[in-house]
Amino acid sequence: MTLLIVLPGREDEAHRLAADLQAVDRAIEAQIWPVIGDPEEIEMVVASRHPRGLLGSFPNLRLVAAFGAGVEHLLGDPDLPERVDVVRTVDPELANGMAEYVVTAVGNRRRETEVYSHDQRLGKWEPQIYVLPGTVVVLGMGQMGSAVAGALRAVGHRVIGWSGSGRCASGVECISGRSALNEVLPIADVVVCLLPLTADTEGILDRDLFSSMKKGSLVVNVGRGGHLLEDDLIAALADGRPGHAVLDVFREEPLPANHPFWKHPAITVTPHVAALTDPRGAAECIAENWRRLQTGEPFLDLVDRGRGY
């Protein structure tokens, strides 16, 4: 029985992950794509942006683990057999990194820290009065959204969590349904998108949502690039709803050099670095699901293929 690691263009990470898996459980025999060996021996695949057609070529494949929280690249593969279960790989550091990124983005905007960077270059001492913590709407209350909500609450923000499934985190006001979301958008100082990418959430950051937001508010997209309608955002920023956008994920990555987001004064771009998967933490999650595959126990972070997350 073999576990196959498929991380195209990320061979160093793949080799490190294989070594970390061995450190966690020496019984795990891991191959690194494109080396496959006997296709009939492969029961589990760990993948990120795998080649199309690959997953359908293993007759005894039983489990695929996404290397990270996103699973749309797996669920969107028509060659993924129906018999195969899909799991996410979410280590605690991934959620902590996401929380740190969002709290920093919100804090930088609230305190206007870019002003001080400019003033420092001029040798200018001019304290600014910053606004107190406000209301943040977090779209998506999975593991990432819950971590972000908790971190924002810890620094004084009122947090309202919106979830299509009704999932909620302790101490967070939770709502569901589009009408409920429309009711809270006008009072939100910040909207953070951490939704899974599904047919229902594709393009949710659109003209209608932006028009309901408060003047001068902030939108942070750390979900998926497909959540955002880019032209709608540019038009909305011109109207001041929102007043600024922090974007870490994009429909096309890397973001093309001629993309208007790069030089837009009301957009902050980061290159998909909000939360990075720690190979050692990921190895522990993967090794545990490998063990459960052998024993028949329920998998960790199992994806509902019907819902898309």
C-alpha cells in the first residue's frame, strides 16, 4: 500500500512532506509524483493542483487529501472516482496564520499605519486618532473562519459570523441566509470572506453585496479568487463602498503584471500568503488519516462532496 504525493512545481515541499511523514509514522511508504511505481498499490493521494486524469488511473485509490484547506481543485476533477473520499488537511498553524493575517489587515486599516510609513520617510511626527474596534462580518465559519472570529473578538471587535450551514463558533453572533446577511452589511466596518468555493458562493463578492456595505468600510478576501467579481470591486471602490480592499487570492495566480489591482490606491495585494501550510503539521494530519484508512475509522476533516466542502 502506497501514499502518493502530488505537488507539481513544489518538489522541495513534496520531499519535505515525505520526510515528515516518515518521522511521524515510519510505516508510511510515500512516493513523489511523477514517480508512481505500481498504480495498483496506491490507496491514498495527497494533492495540490494535480494533473487532470491522474486520479482516475489508480484502481485501488480510496482517499485523496488536499494539501491545504481548499478542495475545489479536487472536487472539480471529473476523473475523481465517486468511490474515493476527500479530506482537507488543516493543521492548527494554518488557522493561526490566517487569524494573524486578518487581524493585521484590519488593524492596519483601522489605525492607518500606511500614513506613518509615509511620515517616517519625511521625518514627520503627527499622531493620528484612530477609530475604536468595530463590527466585522466573517463569511464562512469553518475552522479558518472560527479562528479568525476568535482573534478579532480578542482585540475588541464585535463579530458576526455568516454561514450557509448554520455552523457557529463559541461567543460569535451567527446568522444564515442572504436576507440576514443583507441586514448586517450596512453596519459592518469590515467584511472578511473565508467561504469555501462552491456553486453557491462563486462571485458572492459582487456589486449587490458592495452596494449594501458602509461607506469607507473594508473588505478582506482570503477565501478564493472565484469569490470576487473583479470589475464589480473596482466600480464599488470608486463609490467608496467599500473604501478599501485587502486581497490575498485571485482568479488568476500569479496576478498578471498588467492587472489593475497592482496600482489601485484602494487595494492592497498580497501573493496568496495569508496562511501557509506547515509540512510537519500537515504530515501529522495526513498520517492520522492514513492510519484511519487502514483501520476503517472515520476520517478527519472529511469533505461532503455534495455540498462542496
